[in-house]
Amino acid sequence: MQFGIFSVGDVTTDPLTRHTPDDTERVRNMLTIAKHADEVGLDVFATGEHHNPPFVPSSPTTMLGYLAGVTKHITLSTATTLITTNDPVRLAEEYAMLQVISDGRMDLMLGRGNTGPVYPWFGKDIRQGINLAVENYALLRRLWTEDVVDWSGKFRTPLQGFTSTPRPLDGVPPFVWHASIRSPEIAEQAAYYGDGFLHNAIFWPMEHTAAMVNYYRQRFEHYGHGRADQAIVGLGGQVFVRHDSQKAWDEFLPYFNEAPVYGHGPSMEEFTRDTPLTVGSPQQVIDRYGAFWEQVGHYQRQLFLVDHAGLPLKTVLEQIDLLAGEIVPALRHEAELRRPADVPSDPPSHAELVAAARAAGQVHEQQVAAGDHWTGKTAEDDIDAADEVTA
Amino acid sequence: MSTRSIVVISAGVSQPSSTRLLADRLAEATVTALADLGQQSQVTVVEVRELAHDVVNMTLTGFAAAPLAAAQQAIADADGVIAVTPVYTAGPAGLFKSFVDVLGTDALTGTPVLLGATGGTARHSLVPEVAIRPLFTYLHADVVPTSVFAATDDWADEGGDDVKPLPSRITRAATELAERVARRPTTARPGLYDAVPDFSELLGGA
Ligand SMILES: Cc1cc2nc3c(=O)[nH]c(=O)nc-3n(C[C@H](O)[C@H](O)[C@H](O)COP(=O)(O)O)c2cc1C
């Protein structure tokens, strides 16, 4: 089972010191956090994608591409990549590039985003959210698996004879997760393609999460990708840990009370009772997170939110140390003991995807060295060529 | 014929609450009217006061704590709803509005709803019509034509030449609700997962 961290990249004033990082400091902190997570042996770092303050991570593949160069083992991912408002052509290109640069040490998680105005800002209609996710992903897959794509749909200009480059590493597209909190259609989409499904449970009671995950599992089996218990599931989570649980509680409380997302709402008692937020000792986290499988089955990836609400960098790095040093080894050990042999422990790695594709005879070209029909000295030089493809 | 479920939403805060008193009278009258139509019914009361903090929390966080979630489920599954609020400052109590705000836009679609309100002065009798009915119309509820406003004086009034006394207004409104409930099929409402189109349908529609 994989354990990692995910960041929304919020710029929040530390309620104790009143320090507010500027955007540059926050971006650099994210890089430090990711590198540290790699050094201490966490499995995954995932960055959010946001297009409005107070969030800084607008450009995931730039960040992850850099991290690919300075980390060794950690899987680089997103939480989430906006499938609705990004051009699927750019997604195909950028994430294939990241896949090549990271030598397959990446995957990505698609989501519809949680900020309404991003749709109009990027020229999209929010009422088409689900339809955008469906059409864009269908095109994204084709761009990765087919060398030359002719396509037309509702939400972008048609493509004739389009090849997305670089071609995916070893001819096999990156592994994709779909994340949703409330939309069964997205669970359905993940199941249809046999992709992973992540429920970001951090603001939701576990019963709700379990219902959504188990729906995805049934549909995964329905579409013939394996048994329901073999589907690839991830959960979001949230912890604050100190060896002394009272100290954890006292230290985190002012951050909780002022946090932009839940501050001035439910009390920390209520929130820790009703959602997966756990504030306490390593053993308390192990007990709580080590029991989620009873509701959702054996799952492959647990992500923790640890770097938000204005927590100082030093504290965040200590949280990562506690996770990697004490919590994750115990949780992983327990997960391995109870996992049925024919249920995957982890989401598929690049090597496993390549092996599976070879076995199924589905490896695509890694290079499509056709002649260049397009490049002229100026765009106008190529009006003939352009006419040919649009004809 | 299965037992019909009537959910009462009562948003009064005093103890004892005149809003609750009106709500109970409306519920009793509805049960009686349904019995006259040959239907059994069961009443569940949601006291908004008890859920007040959960309502505010849901407004802030987007999710319902278990007691609020249970109330919302009961309302979504109800065959008929009686919603009663005190009038505060010439409108429905803010707490009542907040409760309705977090119900969700599909919770009451097609559900017969009877509106009631209490107030200190009869001068605010039209509050249910001008300030509460639109909320439920927006939610596509099937709001009955008669809503019941009870001002303090109504509890002792026998009605005048032009005004029917409170009990007869209650009976009239409850009968309208009962008729609508009785006409409704008893089939359960679809859950979150029942209405999901097969993915090939979604693909085709994209
Ligand atoms: C803040 C507040 C504002 C009120 N404003 C009005 C009003 O504008 N019109 C009115 O008729 N009664 C008004 N009232 C009186 C209440 O509607 C009345 O006390 C109500 O019936 C109490 O219901 P309960 O006993 O169920 O709590 C107001 C009461 C409060 C507390």
C-alpha cells in the first residue's frame, strides 16, 4: 500500500506568528516538502492545481518536472488535474512529457475542481462539468494511445491528423485516477476505464466515502476489469501528530480554528469525530486509518494533507517525519498482513503497466517519425497544408 | 397500501413553542384527513433548534453531521412535509431559511408541502405567501394552496365575519395536503446511485 502527501498549496497566515508567506516562499516550501517526503521514504507527493489566490500551484507539470530531477523514489502525482477546464491536448502533451522526464515515476489524478469561476475564466460552462470531464478524458486517452488522431466533439475545435508528442514512455500511457466527492458519474467513469478512483474524504463522514467507493468497486467489476475488491482505490486524509496526544491537540487547535475551510464552523471535537481528521499520537492515527479498510476494502493509496492552514514549514517537515518514521511502517505492515494475495497492494507502476500492455499486445509506438507536413517559415507558408487537414 | 410518512419541520425556538404547537395541530389534522381517505400515516418531527449548530456547520463546510443527515434523509423520503417557522423581522426565521438552504436542490422535488408560520402580529399574515412560498416553489415542491399563519391572537380568536378561525384554516390546509399525499405513488425515491446513467450513455451524450 502506498502512503503519501497531497498539497492544496494554500497561502494562509500563521495564526500564532501572523506570518504570511509570499507566493514565492510558498512554492519553495512545497518543493522542500516534496523533497523531504522523498528523502524519508513516503511513496507519493501530489500537488493541487488551482487558478486563484490564496492557492499557488497553477502549473503542476512544471513543479513536478523539477521534482522529478531532484527526487529519487517518490511517485509524483496531482490532486487534482482539472479535466474540465484544461485543453485535453495540452494535458496529453504535458503529462507525457512529465512521464518521460520522470522515467515513469508519476501518475495523475483528474478532477473537476472546486472553484466555480475557473470554468468561465477558461472559457467553459460549469453546467457542462460532467460532460466536459467525459469528452475531454475520452480524447486524452486517444491522444496517448493513438499516434494520429482525427477527432471532433462538442467542447474544442476538431483535430485532423494530430499527433501528441512526446509519445508516452514505452508506448504506455500514465496511470490515471479520477477523484470525486459527490458525483457518482465520475466513479462510473473510473470504473468504465478500469482506472483508479480516489475519494477525497477529508471533509466527509466515512459512511459517505464508503458508499461512493463501493459503488465504484461494483461498477469496476461490472465493466470486466476484475473483481470489485481488486479495483484501485485511494483515500484522502488529514492528520496532525505529536508523540503526546494532548500536545498535538493544543498545538493544532489554533490552526484548526482559523483554517479557511472549516474555521469558525464545527469544533475540532466534532470534526475529528465526523471526518477522518485525526489529531493525536502516532498510535491514534494508526488505529483510525488502520480501520478504514473495514468500510472501503483493501485500498492502494492513502494521501494525507499536512501542509495547510498556515502551519510553519518546520512543523510540516516534522509531520512528514512522524508519518514516514512511525505511522506508515505500521499501517503498511498491517495492510500487507490482511491483504488477499490476488488484490494488488499498490496502484500499477509504470513497469507493471508496460508488462501488462506487452502481455496484451497493446504497446504503442514510442516514436512516430513521419515526415513534417506542417512547419513552414511562417504560419502563412503552410496555408496549403492547413487546408489539406481541415478539408 | 403502505404507511405514508409525514415529516414536520418546526423551527420555533421558545419552550414551549407556538410554532411547534401549530405544527402539531397541522400534523394531527393531516393524519386525520389521510385516515378519512383510507391511508395510514406516520409523523416524524424535525426540531430545527436541535440541529441549529449542524445547520451552520454545513453552511460553512458543505457536509452534514449525522443528526442533520438523518433529518435530511427523512425529508427526502417523505410522502409529505409540513414546514412551520416563526416570523422574525417580517420574514421566515433565519434558522429556518438556513435549514432549507442546506436541504439541497433535489430534496423536495414533487413533494407535497404545507406551509405554516407563527408571529406576534396578524399584520404579518402574508409572510408565508410572499417570503416562504417562493423558496419551496424554487425547490419544485408541490406547495398546497392554503398556508396557515397563526398570530398570537389567533390562539384565542373565534374568527370574525370574514376570517375563518384557526382550526378551520388548519383543517382546510391539512385536507389539501392529505389529498396530494394520497394521490402520490408510494414508490421510493431514487437514491444517489440509482439514477447514474451507464457510462456508454454518458459517452454518447458528450
Ligand atoms: C428576533 C425576532 C423577530 C420577530 N419579528 C416578528 C415580526 O416581524 N413579525 C411578527 O409577527 N412576529 C415577530 N416575532 C415574534 C415571533 O414570530 C413569535 O414570537 C413566534 O411565534 C415565536 O415562535 P416560537 O414560540 O415557536 O418560538 C419576532 C420574534 C423574534 C425573536
